[in-house]
Amino acid sequence: LPASFQTARPIIEKLEQNRHKAFFVGGCVRDLLLNRPMGDIDIATSATPAAIQRIFEKVIPVGIQHGTVIVRWGNESYEVTTFRTDGEYSDNRHPDDVQFIDNVEQDLERRDFTINALAMDKQGDIIDLFQGREDLKAKTIRTVGDGEQRFREDSLRIARALRFSSQLGFTIHPDTLSAMKKVKDDMELLAVERLANEMEKLFAGTYLHTGISYLKETGVCMHLPVIKNHPWVIDRLPASLQPLHTLGEVFALFHLLEQKIDADVWVKAWKCSNKIKNQAKLLIGAYHYFLTYGADRWLAYRLDSDNQEGFVRLANSLSPDRGLSMDHLTSMTGNLPIQSTREMDINGREIAEMFPAKKQGPWLKQLIESVEKMIVMGQLKNSKSEIKEWIKWNPPEQD
Ligand code: ATP
Ligand code: MG
């Protein structure tokens, strides 16, 4: 077994020593069989959350009602979930009546797709009740059991099918695909945070174009917040679109394809954080600048190291002919006279004091930015006296 499973193995052993059953389950087993880099290792067990808390020292009760806790082991965190059957998902978030059970077989039955319904014991032996391995080989996404019923129980699974197609490049089984089309209207009731999580993974998928063509074919795009009000934007997605790593990049992309799509509206409708909103706005501003002035020192400086890679992905998706490279942006950030606004040899208060008669207003921020840009571009020395001199000759407009 790979090292990451070896590290997690003591958790399974400890559960077994306490007369419980325990297996690796879900995505980690799938990704192991696909020989693909895996996300988290998830463990399923017959032990109840209370029993898990007695056995392990460090347990974080993240979702006790649904049987999920996080066990800290070594320096890692593992999601450990009690075997369960799920009832309806009437709040569209969680199953209503979770029943803890004693066998892994029934636990596998509640899982969404055959490729995700695999369990593996500590020796590496696989339990595969629904031909998951066959579907992995055939690169097929297929629901465990009747698709229509499984999507009615939880319509997030429709979005999950799309994101797995995008991550894995798999084909969706025709029965599963037609069930998705039938049930997709139920997605309107989904908690948007859950949907956002799957969409982020879809747009980051290695086989993004597979995911997007299913998004169109199923009509699921007509149930995505904001996009549903500008449905043609999906057809504008360029052939050169690259996998994007954050929702900020995705929102920036949609705004740049359709200006009527406003970043603030997006962020509200998708309940995203301010961090995502600010990232989207920064990328949008940077892209407009890039189209006019190219990738100069000011662009690289404004993006800073946090957003340069995202910007390269976005720029190459929208303007592949320009062939912007990360190397180019990095070369622009070498030898910059300043690394951030804080390093300017003058601050906002000192500039404001040069114009005591002027009311507070956006002029100050604009002026600081003009000075900052001159310094970054090497057109003005970063020295207080020279900056003041320049400002005297280029004062802000009269109120
Ligand atoms: P990733 O590598 O992105 O984490 P994953 O397959 O592990 O992919 P998770 O969202 O972490 O996906 O879920 C872990 C497992 O729980 C899945 O493999 C699947 O077996 C099950 N699962 C998750 N969400 C659902 C759902 N909505 N309905 C049914 N089963 C689900
Ligand atoms: Mg996972």
C-alpha cells in the first residue's frame, strides 16, 4: 500500500482491536485503483461516534448526527464515518434519519456512484458489490441502484456526476445520464454552498471540456445561480479554456465573457467569501489592463505571487494567442523597487497633509496608486522628497 495508506493504517487497526470493523472507503480507494493523486483518506467503521471518541485521544466532532468525526493521528486528519443508511434528504443538505448499522455492505449501498462505492481493508483487499472496478476500467460513471431514485434522494449527486466526469474524463452511463436530465429541476432547492463546492471541482477538472459538454447536454447549466439568467454564456466558453483552480478565477471568467454578469451579484448568489470576491475583481481588472498594456511590471506587481498563476490560466483561456507564461510574469517581479504599498517612502497621511484644504475622497487613493505605479515602473524614485516634488507638479483636481 502507498505511504499515505500506511500512515492511516493504525486507525483501522485500533478500531479492529476494539472489536469494530473498519475500511478505507470512497474516493481514496477509487483514486488508488486509478493510480491518480488522491485527496483525503476516508475511513468507514462499525464503531459509533461515541465509541470512536473513547478509542482515540484527539477527535473533532464535525458531524456527529450523521456519524462523521475527524480523528487526528500523527499530523494528519482523517474523516471517520460510522456505517449508516440514509433516509430522505428533505432539507437538501443532510439525510433526515440516519441509521447507524453494523455492516459495510449496506453502507456502500447508500453511496452515489459505483466507482465511489468501493471499500478496502488494511491488507488492500477490495470489497466491490456493484462492479465498481469494472466501471473504473470502462471509465463509466454509474449510480449505485436506480439513477432517478438516487438523484431524487439528493440532487447534488447530479452535480457530482458532472464533476467526476470533469476530473476523471469518464463517460456517464446512458441510464444515469437520462436520470440526470429527468431530475435536474430538483437542483433548484439545493444549498448553494454544496453546489459551489462541486462547481469549483468541475472547473478545475483535468477533463474540463468533458464536464462542460455534459453540463450543456443535461441542461444543468440552467439551474446554476446567475448562469441561468445568462444562458448563452455557457456557449461562449472558449475551446482554449484551461482548468481553473479557484472560484474567483471562474467568476472572473464569466464576467469577462459576459459583462452583464457582475462579480457582486455572483458572490451573493453563490454565497462566496469576500476573499473570492476580491480575487475575482483583481483578476478582472488585471485582464483589462493586460489587454491594453500587456504583461508589464505593474501587472505582475498588482497580481502579486498569490494571483499570478491564476491570472496566467485565465489569460491563456481567453487570449491564447498572447501566450502569456508564468516565467514572463516572474521575470517582471524580479528587481522591483518595492514589493508592496507599505514599502513606499511616503504614506497616505503625508500626502493628505500636502493638501490641507481638500476634503477626504477617492482622490487620495487614486493619487497613491499613480505614485505607486510610477515607482514600480521605474519612472519615479522611491524617495519622499522626489515623490513630493512629483505630486506638486501633478496635483489632484480641484474639488
Ligand atoms: P474527492 O477526491 O474529491 O474527495 P470523493 O469521492 O472522496 O472525492 P467526497 O465528497 O469526499 O468525494 O465523498 C466521499 C465519499 O462519500 C464518496 O466517494 C461517496 O462514496 C460518498 N458520498 C459523498 N457525497 C455523497 C452523496 N451526496 N450521496 C451519496 N454518496 C456520497
Ligand atoms: Mg474525499
